[in-house]
Amino acid sequence: MSVFQPPSVVIPQTSDEDPRIGQRIGRRIVDPGAARAVLVGFPSDEGVRRNGGRPGAAQAPDAIRQVLYKMTPDARAHDAFTELVEQTVDLGNLVMAGSMEENQERLGAALAPYLGRGAVPIVLGGGHETTFGHFLGYVHEALPVAIVNWDAHADVRPLKDGRGHSGSPFRQALEHPTGLCTAYMVAGLQPHSTARAHLDFLHGHFGRYFWKEDVTPGLINVVYAQDADALLVTFDLDAVDQTVAPGVSAPAVDGLDPALWFKAAYEAGRCPLVTSIDLVEYNPIVDVDHQTARLAALTVWHVLRGMAER
């Protein structure tokens, strides 16, 4: 039995003169093992529930795809963008079975062979518990990785009753017994959402952090210019201002400007050190006129735009 189920998405039908990503994705790939990138959904929000947030992120992967599939390749670099999309396979959504921890383990096992051969997984969450499962893919392959988190929160909270949640993935990665999380950097922190204990934990584990007002185009370039073998980059949509991203578990007052957010996505795609990416915390249940779905899909579009330039 496959660990993935096909996404429930309507593929747009247009002419070859007006191509859409949904028509082109995977067109050149017969064997997923030969893909340059793979799209994977992790429809989980149990970690959000455990963390006291607003559930609904489990419905996000297909909602993001529905918008992404209607988008066109970048007309300014049509051939390179289209070639990448045609060599990208949408594996579908991980079948959720058992506990959150079991699903995280299964996500890691499913991503591992792609990480091992150099394909770039793009994981659509799900709550931020997605990222710990994503990190376990590196554990399965014994690959050291540094993590970059674009987020309003550090997400290094202690476990609850010994269980992880959407606020703990980076504590879990940094404390993993393999030591394969070699570094952690978070950018976009909001001072009203960051406890002193979170900063103390980062100091104790050589983590780096930047506040929301520190995020500039120059800083974005610095973030990706790290001394690391590989970078796992995670985008938490609650870092973006709530006027643009109302459909998240914890909306951000005075969050990041979308132009900076999209630059961070583009540069992640373009950076050869970035070996995998995830996008988390979109909540369709509380979205307004699919506004956050469009933000999420366009984030992936900018990642692909950057990857097409590698």
C-alpha cells in the first residue's frame, strides 16, 4: 500500500498557449525517483491542537495546490521554469494513520530516499509539527542539516507530557540524539510572541535569531550564506502580517511584508545549499476569500522560480 494518496485537486484545462502549473507538473517524469523536486502534503494539525492553536491546517495541502495549479510558469523565464515544473512530481498527501509521532516518522521515511539522491522535497503542511517529521528524513539518511525558520515564533517550547506539538519542532531537532541538526536560525520573531526562556534555550544551543524589524533584503541574503552542508528551510505563514495572511493558527499583528517574504522564498529556491523546504500553518477554515491560500501558493511559486535558476 502506498504511503501517499492522490490530492483532491481539479486540474485546470487551458491551451498550450496559456499553460498552467497543474497541467505541466510531472509531465516529463515517468519514475518519481528521477524527479528534480517532489511535492508532498502532510495534512496534520494534531500538533496545533496540542499547542492550543486553531485547528484546520490539516486541510491546507490541497487548498494550496488548488491555487498553485492555476498559476502560470514565470513568463520572464518560461523555458527554465516550465522545465523544472515538468521534472517535479506531486507525490500526493501522506496517509495519516496512528499517532502524530507515527505520522512524523512515516513522513521522514518517505522523504529520505529523495533527500539521499539530491531531489528537493517541498512539503505542504499541516501545522509546524510538519517540520520535525521533515527533519526525520535527514535522520533516516544520516545527513547533517542546518535549519532556517521564517517565523514569528521560535518554536522551541518544551514538550507537553512528553509529547511534541506545533510549538516544539526545533527543540526536538536540536535535542535529537543523532546531533544531525547542526544549527538553527529563526528570522521574523515578534517580541510579544517570544518568551525569554526561548531565547535562553537558543543561546544554550548556539541558535541564532532575528526580530521582525531585522528582516531586510540584505539579511535574507546573509541567512542563506551559511557554512553548512545542507539547509532545511521552513516557512511559517504566521510570520506574515495578518492583513495579508488572516488564515493561520496565530495571525501576526505587524508581521512581515509580503515582498520580503517572497524574496525569502525565491532566495531559498535559488540557493544551492537548500535541500528541502516546507510551508506550514495555513488554516483554510479561518481564511478570508482564499487570501492566505493565494499567499501560500505564491510562496511555492517563488521557490520554484528560484530553483529554476539553479
